[in-house]
Amino acid sequence: MQWFWIIAGIFGFATLKGSVKIVNEKNEYLIERLGSYNRKLEPGLKFVIPVLENIVYKETIREKVLDIPAQSCITRDNVAINVDAVVYWRIMDMYKAYYKVENLQDAMVNLVLTQIRSEMGKLELDQTFTARTEINEILLRELDVATDPWGVKVTRVELRDIVPSKAVQDSMELQMAAERRKRAAILTSEGERDAAINSAKGKAESQVLEAEAKKKAAILAAEAQKQAIVLKAEAQRQEQVLKAEATSQAMEIVTDKLNSDPKAIESLQFLLAQNYLEMGKTIGSSESSKVVFMDPRSLLSTIEGMRSVLSEKSEITSNRDLGNNVDVDIDLEAIKQRYSNS
């Protein structure tokens, strides 16, 4: 009897211990009673009926990572490439994840592989490298829709490696090398073209500046020549004015002298003869060839003319000395006219 109670106590303790369940945070349990779904256990202290109830599925609702192995794909231009990916997902409905699909993780792997092959077959090889972001968005959208009946939410899809075959890689390297040589040739030709254009522009601007400088120099030279001509003409005019004034003053001095000293006529005759001879000497001393016809009588006639004028002046002076009120005025214009006629 004692053994019976000991066995019963042990069995009761084991049964009680098996009925108490502690569900951790972010985990959920599915309970079946007599083979059919009964309820879901959420985090905390929970109890189940021994023998009648059974925990059939335990899983976390945290986000998980699904590693997709590399697989061979054929692009639209018939190039073989190997592609692998990473899928981030989490369970939204534990009931669907267990009862709607068998072996959820294998089903998702196969679905992702199928979608990757489908999307890669729509693109050419070059597009697979440049449209990685677009491919990720398309896969995310399609996988999210496809896994919704399984109670799964796909949060992110990332293609990791896209590796062409060895022959394709060699061809791509040759193509890239040719493309680099092409770009280098284009850049070299563009540089030479720009250099030629800049050189031509520099020459044109230099010629324009040189022409403008010559134009300004010609204008300045013309203005300087104009001013020189004006100044020269002004100087000649002033010289002529000064000469005329000097001649006028000299004639006045001579006239005053003749009026004051009747004997000065002899000195005037000497000066006229000397100036006449000096004029001939000056003409003869120039370098140019010349022929001078000189009438020796012209000098004498000139002197005789001056003598007659001065004789008239002497008579007038004598009359003045005798007391006759006669105004003495030597007509200089008459002397100049008679001198010039002589």
C-alpha cells in the first residue's frame, strides 16, 4: 500500500510539472486537444491539460534571416549567372504558418529561388548589375504577396552576389578594357580639340588686340601729327606776326631817326646796299643749284629812289626850320612801294 502512494505521488508530480508551461517573450505555442487545434499560448505562465492537450508548434515572432543558396540563372540574352540572396521575414500568424503550409522555411526557400530565376530571366546581363535595387523591390513585393496566406511578412530582400561564368567574365574584362581604351581615345581627342580651339581663340584675340593697338597707335599718331601741324602753323603765324611787328618797329625807329637827324640818310643808304648784298650771298650759299640774274643798276636805282624820298623829307624839314608850320610825316608805305618797285 505504501508503494502505491509513492508511485501515485510521483506520477501526480510529473503530471503537474508537465501541465505548467512558461512561454518566453516574442514566442508563441500552438495547442491541440485530442488532435484538433484548441488555442495559442502567448508569453507568460500557462497551463495545459496533461494527456488531453499537446503542444504541436513552437516558434518566435521575431524577425529572422533566411539564407538563399546560390543558384544558376539564365538572363534574357542567354548568359548563365549564379545568384544568391538574403531574405528577412517574420511570422505574423502562427496558426497559418503551421497549418497552411508544411515546412514553412523550405517552402520560402523554394519560392524565393523561383522568383529570382523569373526576374533574372527578364533582364539582360548588364541590367542585372545596374538594376539591383529595382530587382530587390520587385522580389520584396512579389514574395510578400505570395507568403501572405502562410501568415508570413517579408520585410526585406537583398541580392548578395551576381557572378557570371568564367568565360563571360573574361569577355566582360575584354569589353571593359576596350571601353576604357575608347574613352581614353575620346578624352584625348576632346583634349586636343579643346586645345586647338583655345589656341585658335588665343590667336584670334591676339590679332584683335594687335589690330586695336595699331588702330589706337595710328589714331594717336594722326592726332599728334595734327597737333604738330597746328602748332607749327601757329608758330609760323606768330613768327610772321613778330617779324611784321619787328619790321614795323624798325621802320618807326628809322623814321624817327630820319626826322631827328637829316644826315642819317647816308647811313640808311649804306644799310640798304648791305642788305641787298647779304640777300644774294644767302641765296648763293644754299646747296641747291640756282641761277641768279642780278642787275647792278637795280641797286643804284633803289638807292636813288630812297635818296629822292629823303630829299623831299629834307626840304620839308628845312621849311619847318624857317618857321613854316608844315607837318613832317614820312610816308613809309611810299618808301616800301618804291623799294619794292626798284
